[in-house]
Amino acid sequence: MISWISLIGGLGLLYIGAQTLIKGGAGLALRLGLSPLIIGLTVIAYGTSSPEMVVSLQAALAGNGAISIGNVVGSNICNIALILGLCALVRPISSSAQIIRREIPIMIGLTVLVSLFLLDETLARWEGAVLFLGCVVYTVTTVRAAGKSTADNKLVASEFKSEITHEGEPAEVKLGLGLAIAYTLVGLGVLVAGSHFFVGGAVTLAEGWGISQTVIGLTIVAVGTSMPELATSMVAAIRKHGDVAIGNIVGSNIFNIVGILGLCALIVPIKAPGINVVDLSAMLVLAVVLFPLAKSDGRISRVEGACLLAVYVAYTWWLIAQNAG
């Protein structure tokens, strides 16, 4: 019972912390004069990945490498197959030319790279440095690209801006600089506390059920830390902002790889026995498949969303069956 309380309580803190961090970060970004496009591709996408960051870092420092890496691999699978699948069922998801031309190919390339790194079930410090350098390069190029007045950028900017406004006014603009900083710091603090309880509960349950940390990381932890992405993308889909939904997922997947795994491995080399070719292949295949799905008619249909969900169910069933065997 205590393990369940720790797991569920930690998940609640992760969600609250992520929302607080996103609000403070968006307010801070707007106060500093950053464009809505930059806010969407960095603050919102990176902010919704903050639970994955703190959980993976906490797990890596505690020596639970399987949960650390499994969380990221599982989250990237969950983001595309489960979250985009659900969103597309609610309403077909449209995608801008910029997401198709730039963001998805970058996500695919980084997924290939990290899959090669993880073939030996370890992530060395130098590999983490390469990935984290990619995070810096991606963020800088995104900021520079956002400064160009293209039609695509204006479209994406307007879509992301609508996600952080309330009754026509940017809600976070009302935050003073000090309050925005306070929200950001409080959000980070709550995330750290939530990650401690969440990881502790997950590890205890895994040991009690005889389930490997890898499976727990790929399923319970991955889905739990992906709740901010689910909430953000689902709201975007309902409000007919399909580009926000898919942009948030793609941006989060990119940050999961280069930001989270990069930073974690840079701090402490990670060993993750149990992360196998099937897990990495599932992550890579879904990343590759997203390109033709988004490019076809410029949207992901309900039928395609149902197919993505079916893939996630099949993958999860395979994990459980393998563990039972």
C-alpha cells in the first residue's frame, strides 16, 4: 500500500510540478521577449518533458539505470503510439510543413543515433556529451530559425500562442518577472520531490511483483511521466490546434533523447541491462512511421490513430508476456 501511495502521490507531484514549471517558464520567456514559436518548441515541449528529466536523473544517480533509460525509450514510444493515437481518435491531427520538413527528420536522426549508442545496453559519458551537445545545437538553431519571418513560422507561432492564452490575452504576461521566476523554481522543486516518491514506489513494486526494472521503466514510469504531454496534446487536439499536438510530441521526443539521456549520461554513465533491440526498434520504427503519417494529406487520421494505439497495445502485451515467461 505504501508503495502505491508513493507511486500515485509522486505522479501527482510530477504533474503539478510540470504545470507550474511550464507556467513560470512561459511567463519568463514572454517577459524576456521570446517569440511564441520559441516558447512552443522549447519551453512547452521541454517543460512537458521535465518529469522524464527528473525521474531519469534520480534513477541514474540511484543506480537504477534500467528505469532511467527505459523511461525515455518508453516515453518516446508512448508519446507517438499512445498519445498521438488518442489525440487522432479525438480529432484528426494536422501538421505544418515546418514540422514535416525539419522537426520529424531531426527526431528520426537522433533516434537512430541513440539506438546505436544503446546497442551495448550502456550509455557512456562521452556518448552523453555528444547527445547533450546536440541539445544545445538544436535549441540554438531553433531560436535562430524562429527569428525568420516565414509563413510557416507565423502559423506555428500563432498555434502555440493560442495554447498559452486565456480569453485572448497571454495569461503568463500577467506574471511579473519575480513571480515567473518563483513559479519556475517552485515547479522544479515539486518535480524533484515527485520524482523521489515516484521512482521509489516504482522500484519497490517491481521488486515485490518480480517484474524487472526495465519493464517498469518502459511502462508504468514512461506513461506516468508522459501525462503532461498527454494533457497538452489532448487539449490542443480538442481545440483544433493539431500542429501544437504533434509539435509538442516531436519536441518532447527530441529533448528526451538529447537533453535527458545526454545530461544523465554526462553526469553518471548509465548501464541498462534489459533494454534490447525490440525496444529500440519499436522507438525507431514509430519515429520513422510518423513522417509519412504526418506528410500524407498533412494530417494523421482517426484510422491511423487507431493503428498507432493498436501498436502500443501490442508492444505492451509483448513486454508483459516476455516478463511472465
